[in-house]
Amino acid sequence: MNRLRPACLSLLLLLPTAARSASLECDLGHGLAYVRVRDLPADLPAKPAGSTPACVVDVRYVPAGREAAVAFVAWLKFRASPRSPVLVLANRDTSAELRQALREPHRGTGIAVIGIPGPGFEPDVVVRSNPEAEKTAYDALAKGTPVADLVTDHPDKIRNDEARLARSPEADPADDAAVDAKPEAPRVDATLQRAVHLHRSLVALRRN
């Protein structure tokens, strides 16, 4: 995977009378943008003039009523195309109205819903992970973890975990301390990682 831009830009949108929740935007490289939505439909970006890039829109954990869900689907249909896809990240904690609105078929539209399946949620692209790990990775981005770290596997962490599990009960506790002293690698956001890989595959197919 090519190097991703390491930083994200938090955009605080203000109402005249009260502060609104901030959306969060990142550049995922190769013409792929990322937008984390917290307030629908206010956080949805306008369609840019000229060439429209592919986009990941993250609606995990988003509360939304029926009108907001209808507005989001209308925005998707306006924004997405086969050459400029919109990859929607959702999960079982996305509002029921939004999950229901996303259930309509998306074949040929440039829209794909990606996520960990669960009760009332069947994504177009299934991710094999667990909700606890997903929430940890989701929160890490908002806390300043570079997006590149959240979509890149960390073999050193896997080796350290395996070494700790394989160590006998009689082993010197100092060995564990040495492992624990190493900086903990961030947990990969498997859902976001799948979206990035899917986009890279689509780009490669268009080049062939």
C-alpha cells in the first residue's frame, strides 16, 4: 500500500446559536477521500465541481431519523457513479432507519455498503472483525491516530502477542516488561481497511 497522508483534518461546523458536532475528513491517497459523518444530513460534503473523487463515508454509530436517512440515500445517488464510487461504512450501531434505507440494491450504482454484519445489518461487503475492536479503532482516529496506522497491518504487534502467549509461567517477569515497554501498535480498523483495499482493486481493474 502506498504511503497515506498521515494527518486528518477535523472541521468544526458551527450553527449561529450552538456548536455542532465536527465532521472529520482524511485523504486516503489514490484519489480516495474519507468523511466521518456525525450529523445527518448537515455533515455531508457537497459534490465537487469537475472531476469527482471516490469517497468513503463513515456512518458508523450515527443516529438518524427517517428524514435524515432518506436525505442520505438521495445524496448517495447524486454523488456516486461507477467511476466515482462512494463506499459507505456502517455497522449494527448505525441507526435502524439508516440501516433500513441502505438495504436497497446497489449493483451498478457505484455505492457499496461495507461493515461487520449483525442483527438487522447485512452489508454488501462483509468484514470479519468484532464490534469491540471496531469501536476501539474508530475512536483512535478521533483521538489523533494517523489514518495510515489504522489501515496498515502491524506484524510486530502480532509477534509480540504470540511471544507473550507462548512464554511459560516460570519465565522471568522482566521479559514481559520488556515487551510491554514497546509502544503499542494501534488496532487496525478492519472496516476502513477493507474500503481502502476495495478502492485500490477498482483502480487497478480500470488500469488493465
